Amino acid sequence: MRTISLFCLFVLASYVFAKPEADLTGQANFEKFRNRLPWIWQSPRYFEPPKVKDLAWPTDAVDRFVLRKLEAEKLKPAGPANDRVWMRRVYFAITGLPPKAEDIQTFLDDTSRNRKRTLVRALLGSPHYGERWARHWMDLVRYAESRGHESDSILPNAYRYRDYLVRAFNTDLPYDALVTEHLAGDLLENPRLHPETGANESILATGWPFFGEMLESPVDLRQDECDRLDNKVDVMSKTFLGLTVACARCHDHKFDAIHQRDYYAMAGFILSSSYRQARFESMEQNKAVAKKLEELHRNHLSKIAKAFTVAARPVVDALDDDVPVRPKLVTSPIYRVEGKHQIVADYTQRNTPWLVDGPTFGQSPALPGELMLVAGDQPLALSRNGGAIRDPFWNGLKNVDSENDPEEGLLNGLSRAGKTIRTPTITLASGQVYYLIRGKATVYAAVSQNLFAGPLHGTLTRTVEAKGDAPQWIGHNLKHYAGQRVHFEFSPVGDAPFELLQVIDGGTPKQEPGVQKTVFRKELHLALDDLADGRLEARHLHHVAWLLEAGKVKIPGESIKSWQSALDDLAKEVRWESRLAVSWWGGTGVDEYILERGSPQSPGKRVGRNLPELLAMAPLQNRSPGRLELARQLTEKDHPLTSRVIVNRIWHQLFGRGIVATPDNFGWLGQRPSHPELLDYLAVEFAKTHSHSIKSLIERLVLTKTFGMSSATVDPACEDQDPDNRWLHRMPLRRLEAEAIRDSALAISGRLDRRVGGKPVLVHLTEFVVGRGRPTKSGPLDGAGRRSIYTALRRNFIPTFMLTFDFPAPFTTVGKRDVTNVAGQSLALMNDRFLYGQSGLWAERIIKEQASAPERIRQMYIEALARPPSDGELAACLEALTAFIELYGGNPDDNEAWRDLCHSFYSMTDFIYLK
């Protein structure tokens, strides 16, 4: 039956993809067709909670959906878990940490009706909630702080993204806002700011595309670009849509209604933006200052220009009318290009998109002949040629902490953040590139959006300099990269002046020097008349430029005093220092080619940026780079997948299995929902009733009767009928994740450092951690007591203990971790030096806090397992303790003896499993 259904889907999907114009013109026809496809392509429907026979069992509408399915399958729900089991379960679900002994007793002593809700809200208000749920999300975006491959080069400031996630979850950022920030946080007109520091929070979310693996020196650059693009599309589509769109890279999806062009339509969003290190702490404040600066100049320019005119009259009058002015005026050089070429950027005509990182180049390029105000003794200046001109007002910008987390490879040692201008993306034709510049800068030719760390592509960065007063053509030989996509990024060197006029590819640039021209007093007066009237004819540009550059005219101090004072006040508002964070940088729109069989050697037609055709809520306007429109589409309340996917992920983390058991694949090869009506009900409720609040939904779910069931098997018949617990006749028994096991050991030993956020702790290196790119320094064995989320995540050097307990390799989205049960795990619990060290700390504390051996053992059980020991367990522990004491010399308070007993707790099933 499944094969027949799949065949019918193929026929239906292939018909619409072959002839979309026949059926999909008009929204009505589109919706009519989509409603004939499987449920994932249709908007979630609201289902009324069903009627059930056992009216006393449900406490929430969620329970009624679960119970209705159980009754239909002739199953009975398990009884409730006891308070201790429920409390330990909810602590780990929300914070990933065990409850303290005193918190357990407080909860048990509370007899109020709402004690569970009170506890849940307290846990959701804990800063450790954000750490727990940020780590879940980090699995989706394959978070890592290095780029893998051979040398595992560092991705600078990656941990800012991790701290962003922790804050976002702790402040309960609505999910639609979280999605928007991830896809377009750098494009928001009014980004979300940190309430205390004013830092741009939204832009931090856009670091996720750069967490993927990256080759150091790829030989086939286009192939490498396609492979990296594949990974990013895969992560984006799985994370937000629960679809395997990357399967359509080479051909139409074999199982889902996803065309090959849908893959390349999504790829265009990624190709339209590039990498940068953003000055996230200062960018919004300095953006406001830059607007004030522009307004200040605009308000004072006319006044200062008139003051200059008045001061210049006597100087000109003093000239002999019959004697030519000396030195003679020299006109500007003439720049032209002969032969076939393409203009990459022309900043002299304002016909090139203005793409700048930071305020250094102002709000727009200067036009030829434009008067400007600049800081200095002579505030009035004239741009003879126009272009992107560095403003010395911003010379004091400083990046802090960057020396502790430097770039590696091509960008190493370059100061770029907050003072870079980039060109549109083009495809290199000849590869012989020329820059028309004045001053000194570094240029980075960003070929194929790769951040090369290896030695093969060193020519892509270079320092260019044009000395003298006139701009010059500087060549850059990139012929080896002809046919590749590229954009160019320019960053001034130090405090040196810099002007960028044009960038061309190909042709032969010509530069004819300016000619000497005899100037008489009458012509200078006419130029001053123009200037006084607020206009400047082209024939008089060089006359005014001569007067300004000759240095003979001094503007009276009182004429510029108010401007200079306001400028000084404005400088005090600038945030000169800022930390950096990896982020997207929106560029010009790039539409990708459909590659036949996925081969970059066989490009076909271009396809416009968009979501997969059956998920596009409306046509995109594709304003560069289009990601903000993408985000708005995904967060439409009726979008078929966005709410379903996140609701399912939350359910998966709380219950151990999603309603769709394959959270990263809602398609045909994924599993069908066990409770489809419940999934849609929660998706609609999440968007409307819960206003996209993840905390609100978690609170609701953990307070349900379903979540509160026991995991014990009561009726063997239920196990026979529902062996994999698909219908939730009981709460599943779950093993803790690697992080929760390690963090629990820290918590019960008393070593846990509960500070939130900060720089990663270096990975502890053992003799078994080998390989090229091995870090030069080792971190402490116990990770400085920090939670596992704060251990540096080097892609090639993940701690072995974490890998043993199924920590996912960060190469693609992992919404559902593997859960294995292998001998190596037991060996790790018995032999790991970290756990052995924590056992000693735990023993030392227990000996000090409790007097007798039975009291100590009871305390250990409560701290580790949230329950007291049974009589049999207590007796077994006392027997083992006696043997340990005899082994170590007979002292009942011997730390080594108690350490060994504490160590044995880590191997208990109840320690690493949640009932």
C-alpha cells in the first residue's frame, strides 16, 4: 500500500513540476493542488480535543489526545510516577542538572495544590534552563568552534553564538523571532538590543552558517563551494523545515515533492551573503552616531563654505590681475579603460550597491565635486573624483579580545571589522583585476566565499597602495580564478587615508596625467561666486580645489567653532571599543544555476531565490539578499512546517521520542506522526495561545498527566502490544546525554561552577588525543568545573568521554541523537580520570557533612539518584565500604575508601538513566 501511495505521489508531483503553469497560476489553484498532497504540505489544522472514556485521567487537552489513542489501541496508561522520580525527571528535562537534596526536601514538604507548577516555573526561570535548551539547538546547527579538515583551524569568536542562544532561551525569545534572527538578524532595521549593554543581539544569531567543516586549500574551488553550500542548505532545511532539501542537489527528490530547482532556489539565499566578524557591541550605537554626524555636516557645510568664500576673497584680490597664479593649477588625471572589461564597482557615480561594515566610509560615496567636512585644521574639502572615502573621524575604532581569538589563514593579522567596504558579487571573466584607489588598504578577493587557511591561495589577499594626491590604478592578478564567483573587500591600513573609486575586471586601464592650466584672478572670483551661491559648475571644480589645497586660505576659527565643538561632543558618544562575533554580511542577490547531476561543470538555468515551491506562501520580491523575506515567509502563522517542526522537537526532548519520530525528516522516508491530530493541535496552540513561547509550551507539557506517568511496566500485555511505546502507555526510560552525565558528576561533587556564559575552556588533552592540528595547550581535567556546554568544541578533538556517550559529530543537523548501549560506556564510567577525580571531591564533602556511614550513604543516594536507598541497597553499600576500608588501612573516614564507594555510584543504571 505504501508503494502504491508513493507511486501516486510521484505521478502527482511530477505533473505539477513538469507543467506548473497549467495548474498553479493563482493562489486558489495553488492551494487546491497543495491540499491534494500529503499532510506536511498543508497548513496545520486545529482539532478539538477528543472525547475519552476515562474522564478522570486527563488534566490537559494534550492528555485527551494521548488517552484517545491508547483507548483506540486498547491500552491503559501507566500510573503516576512518585514525587521523587517526577522531580528528577523535570529537573533534567528543563535544566539538565540533578536536584539538590535540600530542594527535594522542600518540594516533598510542600503540600500546596500548585507545587508542581511553582517548581516548573522556578526551573524555567533558572539560568541553567537556557544552557540546557541552547545545547539542544546547537545540535541542529552543528555548532563547533573550529573548521575541521586537516589542521582544524579556529573559527574566531564562535562562542558568542553559544552565549546568544543561552540568553535567547533564558529570556524566552519567541520562536518566530528566533527564526527571524537566525535567517536575517543582520538585516533587521531595528534589531533586538541587549537591555544592559546595548549590544546587537540579533546579529549574533547569524553565525550558524559558518560552523560547518571547511577545507583548507581546495583545488577545485567550485566543487568545494558546492559541497559547503550543500551542507548549509541541508542544515537550514532540516532545522527550520524538517525536510531533506539537500537530497535534491543532483536530481528531483526521489520521495518528497521537492524539485531540484527548489534546492538551488534555497542555495541562492546563502550565496547572497558572506562572512564577517561584526562589532556587535558597538554597531548600533555607532550607527546612530554616524547619522548624527551626517546631519551635523549637512547643517554646517553651507555656513563653513561661505566662511571660506569670505576668507578667500582678500587672498584672491591680492593677486595681480595681469599675472598668472603660481603655482599653476593642475587638473585631475583622466581615467579610462580600453578593451573588453566589466565594471565590478563604480563608486564615483553612486550606481553600485553600498555595502559597508561599519561607519568608516560614511553613509554613501562622494560624488565628483562634492564638498565635504573633515576633521582637521582645514575642515572644508572637495572630492575631485568622487568615490568611497574613509572618514578620519572613525580612526580610533578598536577591537578588543581579538588577539585572543585571531583569524587563521588568509585573514590572519588583518584589521577589518567595522571598517570594510565590499563590492557586489560577480563572476570573474579575465581575472586581471584593477583597483582605482588613493591611499593604502588591504584587499581580500573572496573567491567562492572560502576562508582559506592553507597555502595554495595566498594571492587572494594583498596590500595595495597608491601614493600621491591623485588616485592610481593598481593591478591584481587573479587569472587563476577566472570563472569563479568573487567579491572584493577593502579595509584601510592603520589610520592611513583611503579612497576607492572603481574596480574593474579585464581591459587595459589608462591614466592620463592632469595638465597644467594657467589661472587668473577673474576665474577664481567666478568660482567663489559659484561657491557662495551654493552651486559649483564643473568648469570651476579645479579652481576651488586649488584654493583649498594651496593652503593659503584660512577659515576664521569662530566660523568653525560650533561645528568643532559639536564634533567633539559627538566623539564622546562613540563606542570606540567592541568585541567581535562571527556573522553573516548581506551582499547583493545571487541566484544559483541548476547544476545537472549536481556537477558544477554542467550549469543550467538560473533559478530565483525562494522556498521549495509547495512551501512558498507568496512570491518573493528577492530584494538583496532576500533572507529577510525568507524569514517572514517561514514565520507566517499558517506555514505548513515551521510550528510543527519546533513543537515536535520540544516534544522529542521532553518525552524521548517526537510525535514524528524523525524530527529532522518530516518527508516520506521519515516516520508518520504517532498522534497527527495532537501535532497539529500543538502547532496551532503554539503560534496562537502560547505566542511562540517555548517556555510556555514546556511548562504545559511537563505538567500533563502524560509526562507524569511512571516508566515502570505494569501490564506485560501493554508491552507486547506497544513494544516501542509508540502510543505512550508509559513514560519512556531514558539515558542521560553525555553532557548531563558529566554535569551531574560536577554537581554532586560540589565542583560545579554555575556561572553562565564566557570563553570556552580548553579541551583536556590526553595521550589518546592525537592528530594534525592538535591544540598546543591542554585544558584542566575537570574543565575548570564549568558545564559541558562551555568546553571548547574543536571539531577534530571532541573529548573522548563525550563521544563514548553518543555526543554527535558536528557535521550536519542532529535533532535526534543516537542512544547506544556498549561496553565502552561501562569502561568509561569505571576508568575515566575525570569521574575518579570527582569521586574524591564528593567523598571529601560527604565525610565532612555527615557523621555516620549510613547517613553518608543515604545522602549520597539522595544527591545522585534523588531518593533514599532501600534496605538492601544500604546493606550492599555498607558491605562494599567495609571492604574498601580494609583495603586502605582500616580508617572508617579514609577518603580513598569513600572515594571508591562514590565512584561506584557513577556506574549505577539509576544514575545515568531517567525513570
